[in-house]
Amino acid sequence: MAASSPQQCCNPTTNNKKKERGEEEEEEKYEKQREMIRTLPKGRGWLTKEIILYQGCWLPLNWGLEGALFVQNHFKARPTDIFLAAFPKCGTTWLRALMFATINRSQYDFSTHPLLNSGPHSCFPFLDLYFSNSSSIAANLDALPLPRLFATHMPYSLLSKSVTSCGCKFVYIWRDPKDVLVSKWHFLNQIKSKDLPQLSLPEAFELFCEGVSEYGPFWDHVLGYWKASQESPNNILLLKYEGMKREPAVYLKTLAEFMGVPFSPEEEEEEEGVVEKIVELCSFKNLSNLEVNKIGVEHFSDELVIENHNFFRKGQIGDFKNYLTREMAEHLDSITMKKFSGTGLIFGASTQ
Ligand code: PAP
């Protein structure tokens, strides 16, 4: 093929035509995408009117599905990237704060730490919303400090091969689905648009059991990362909310080591007590009482603006007992046991 002459490259007419062709191709691609989306099964959304079943995962159109397609088509992961992945309401807010504070611990003083003045969700980008987020941090991912930290609710199966095989790391947190259901039901009813009817708890329970909720089914989400962690234990760390609540310092050390920034013996020593300071800074009690988390808001995208206080409800293990009947709890447990059976992933009293 003949190389284009320098004159051609600088010719504005040729360049404009190329640009137009490029735009047409993009438009054609998006039309095909819209056509494909129209054919997908739809279900009752908890936050928006409907959610869409895409490759086995229920996603809201505007941020979930479009975000997933954008990431699949355009996002370039780097081997040094670290992802925080979770099904919604499993502990992203907490882990965001812990990861940010741990990675950047040499940069900040605990008395003037950025987490004291900005919500944990603004520490690093939510990848699923990157394409529609106009804030400067998301606008230029190349400018982010290394290692780049990203949060995502996307299931492992939706991440492109270029992401999962580039050597980057994933921290995955999961939680008892009974508490996830109750947390999610409160949260989405709280932030959903006012013209949508309230979702009752029995309705939410039925939908959750069928897997129909944003980023559901819950069990497939957990199993996707669990299986991947079995194959690549150095790249995927699975954490459980309940374990972290009981022994936050122990898990924080594991997390730091996994992220490649282990605490030194001096940092762990009583005098410096960096581990304890980070645990304290990121605790539910401390974060939920900060002014920024009481009255601040998080602009995830033009359509998704959430008041920070919604991310801090109770932060307790077993709050489901205040909402679910015994039968409901037993039914959810039996689904979990069945789904996890034979996978090696343990769910039960000993892991709670
Ligand atoms: P997201 O998926 O919308 O980001 P996420 O942060 O994963 O939400 O989950 C919110 C839950 O974590 C809430 O649980 P609850 O509804 O059962 O109370 C919230 O209270 C809890 N949470 C938030 N911050 C912390 C924290 N620092 N420590 C422990 N739990 C926390």
C-alpha cells in the first residue's frame, strides 16, 4: 500500500472527509448497538424503570450497560492498575477509603487527610460511569497517579480479555446476600427518581431471589470473581465484609500486601500505629460523622448525583434480621448454599 504523501496529510479537505467517515462509522456502530439493546430481555429496575439482561447480567441502561459496552470497547487497562470490584452494597465505600488511604499513606497526614473533606467515592473513578462523567479526574485516565485505582460493579464475565489478562489486580468484596438485599432495597428506594413507585420489600425479595436487580444475579457475580481468584490468586483477592468488620487490621495488612505496599514493621509498631490509624480513619463511625458525608453530594454523572449520607446507613452485620422473616432468610440461605455448592466457596456461620 502506498504511503500517503505529507501534502495529503495536511490537506484540510481530505482530513475533513476522513473525520466525517470516522463519525459515520461511529454512528453506524452506535445504531447497531442500540438495535442490539432493543432485542435484549427487560426486567423491573429498582432504581430506574427497567433493567436489561446483557450477557447474563441485569444492568440499568444509562450507566450499567452503556458503561459495560464502553469499557469493553475502549478501556485500556495497565498491568499496574488495581480494581475494586463488588456487587452493589457489599462494602465499596469502605474499601475505597481503605485502599486510597493505604496506597497514599506516605503523602498525607492523618489530621489533614483528604478523606476528612471529600467523600470516599471521589477518591478514585467509578469505571462504569467513566464515559459519561465530565469531571476532570475521569476525563483523563492517563493523568491518574500510579497505580491507577478504579471501582467497578461489573461482573468478571463482562470485563474484556484485555483487562483480565493484562496482569492488573482486583480486590473483590462480598457480603451475606441477606444483608445485601436489605441494604440495596433501602439505598435504591432512597435515591430512585420520585416518579417511580416504591419497591416493597416482598417485591424486592422476589426479584433478588430471581437474580433480577442491578448487576444481578448476586451469586453469579460472586462466583465469577471467586473462580477467577482460584485461577489467578496473585491477581484477585476476595474479601468478606463480615470478616473485615471483625478484624479490620488483619485484613488491612493482607490488602496492603496484595496491593504491593505492605506495612513495614515500624509502621505496625505501637508508636506509629499506621494500620490502626487507617482503620480508624475509614471506620463507619468516623466517616459517617464527617460533615462531607452528612451533607455532601457525589456527582457520578449528569444523571446520577447521590447525597453522601446514603452510603452510610448502619454498617452492621445481620441487620437483615430486622426486616426479613425467618422463612425469607432461610429461603435466601438455601439459594446461596445451592449456588455455591461444589464451588469451594464457603458460606456459613464460620465465615460470617
Ligand atoms: P455502593 O455499592 O452503593 O457503593 P457500598 O458502599 O458497597 O455501596 O455498601 C454500602 C454499605 O456499606 C452500607 O451497608 P448497610 O446498608 O447495611 O448499612 C453502609 O452502611 C456500609 N458502609 C459504608 N461505609 C462503611 C464503613 N466505613 N465501614 C463499614 N460499613 C460501611
